[in-house]
Amino acid sequence: MIRAIAVTVFASLLASGGYCQEPAAVPAPASQDGAGGTWSEGFGRATSYRSALANALEEAVAKVKGIGVARGAGVRSRLSVVSQSKEGDQDGWFDGEADGEREWVQQQIAGFVLAYEVLDKHKAEDRQWEVKVKAQIASKEGLDATIVVDLQDGDLRNWQMERLDEGTGAVVGREKGEFAGPKIAEYLRKSRLVKIAAKGAGVKVTDGSAVREREKAGNQVVASHRVVIAWQPVAVLSTIEKPNKARPTAGPRPEFLTGGSVQVQVRVEDLVENVELLDQTFTVTADPPAMPTERIGDYVNNLVDKAKAVVAETVFFALKPPLVTRVWQEGTDGEWRIEATVARRVAAQYRSFVVGNNGSLASPDWTTLGRAALLDGNDATCTFRLEAVEDPARVEPGVTEVRPIKE
């Protein structure tokens, strides 16, 4: 029950508490469609056809949802796969006409683009591809901006305990055990922000299928990020009370669980840009109070729940940092402040933050604008004071990200 509550609470924190939500965007005028989406046109230009197609789809999304959504991690990571991943390459594909190309691309962008059509494609005089598309962008309710990840998790299934004699200070015994609990994948899935790529061989079709269906053979959603989690066994310490001279007894002395910790390494990689977003090793310690040794099962479960919630939170901050929703000046001294979509109980765990702007598919570099200090917040948003930001005008609602610096 404790583990189930922990997963639910963390999922609620992400879904309603802030930084997982996309900011509201003011849609550009576009024709509405009764099928639950908005049709929009986009133009892209790049050295390859597939990159130009991805840029055109990005512009179509931005016209309806705003640039912050189009360049957010969920949408941008899928468009980056379309632009650069070689998983979809087959003979005759990526010419703008093959049914197989359309099927593969639509699979990658399903959830935020319901359908698309290439209106025009050609090479300009400078040999750059120029592509124009018409795309049906999902409604706000139907928008799926989840990030597809390749999850490699060794999982946490073992504990080790040292028994310490308080009277002599010596270790008088060691024990080992196993336990079962939800995997980190359950925490990630329940957030509704991450999809975990399957390990299978993709879509299967029969020999008698139509040509268009046979082209789907092996098609699968390609992960844009890899998350690698390496756990060390849970380490627990129990202490046997020293003899009580005032009340001597021949029976066993009381023994309590007095400490526990687990070390974990978390690595997050952007597979499309081939960059490492995070490689961090940290230790999560058990919360007091001490428990009788007989309750080691509860003690370990509580510690593991805490550790997995921290790991999931760390992964999300790496994949999808909070976005700025408001910028203003406060007081007579004109102090600049921002509001960002992150819950206070999450932000309070960090000592400082940096603010910056993400790039586009054409220019992916993240640009640091300055630092921010946490002032206050609630379950949905937090207020920060901008520090060392030379040009506050570059801090844009729906575009600028807030990234934490772990204590």
C-alpha cells in the first residue's frame, strides 16, 4: 500500500503540480476540423528532405500551439527523430511520396500531429530542400507531447544489513535479503510524460498483406532519449543496545534499525543529438525514526519508495525542465521576477537555478541567460528572482526554461 501511494503521489505532483504541464499558447488563426484537431501549414528548409520535413512540421505545430510547445522536449524530441534517426531508412523512402515513409513518420509524430500532407517539395538553387506541409495538429485535450525513451534499469531488489554492537562498537553480524516492489518504469509511466520503447522487433505483418501493409514490417517508435539507472543494494544498519547495568538481563538486548541508504547512478542521453544530458551519482538516505529490526521490510520499502521518487524526479528535470509562464518587475527597485511551472515542494530541494532558452531543430543549442533564486510558490507554480540576467527581455513566457542545480 505504501508503494502504491508513493507512485500515485509522485504522479499527481508531476501531472497537477507543475513542471510537466505545457503553457497555454495563443493559437494563430487556422481552419478548424471536426475530427479533434486544427489544420495548419508549415514550411521547412534544410540540407536533407527529412530535416526540411521535420522543420515544416515544427512550424505547423508552432502556429497552433505556440513556439514553446513546438520546441518543448516532448514535441521536439519526436521531430528530431524524424529529422535525424536512420531507423526509418529503407529503399525509396524519404522522397515525399512513398507510403512507407508516411507510415513511419506518422508513427513518430502520433499524438501531436494527427495527419499531414506534403504540399510541395523541391531543391532550391543552393541545393537546400524546401518542404511545405499541411498538418492536423491535435487539440489541447488530445495533445500528446510525451517523450519516448529507451529505459535501462537494473532495478532494486536486494538489501544488506550490518548489525552493530553499541557497547563494543564492533560489527557482530551481516544479513542479506530480497524484496519486491514497483520498478522505476511504473513511476515514469504514471506521470504520463514518458513512453518507454518496447524491446521487440516492431510491427509484424503476414506475407499475404497488401504492399502498403508490408511496408510497415518492423516499424516501431524510435526512442529519442536513453535513461540508464544503476542501483547499488540498499544498505541498512541495525544497532544492538549496550548492556544496561541498572537492569541487567540474560536475555537478548533490544535491537533497532538506525540507518539506511541507497546509492544510484542516473544517466540521461539525447540519442538524436548524441549528447549526455545528465550523469549523476547520489545517495538517498532513510528518514527517521528508527524501527525495530523485525520491521526491516517496512523500513526498506519506505527507503526504496523515496529513492525511486527522487530518481524519477531527476529524470524529468533532465528531460523536461520547468517553463517560465510570466515575467514582471517588482517594487520600486524594478527587481525582475519570473513564475515557472514547478511545485514548491519540488523546487525547495534545490539551492539555485539557471534560466535559458532552448533552440530549434535548426539551431539546437541551449543558451544560458542567467540565474534565478526561489522566492515562494504553491503546488502549481513558483516565483523566482532573476539574478545576473543581462537582458531580461530575452526571458520569454512559454519559451524560457528553468533548470535546477542540485544541492
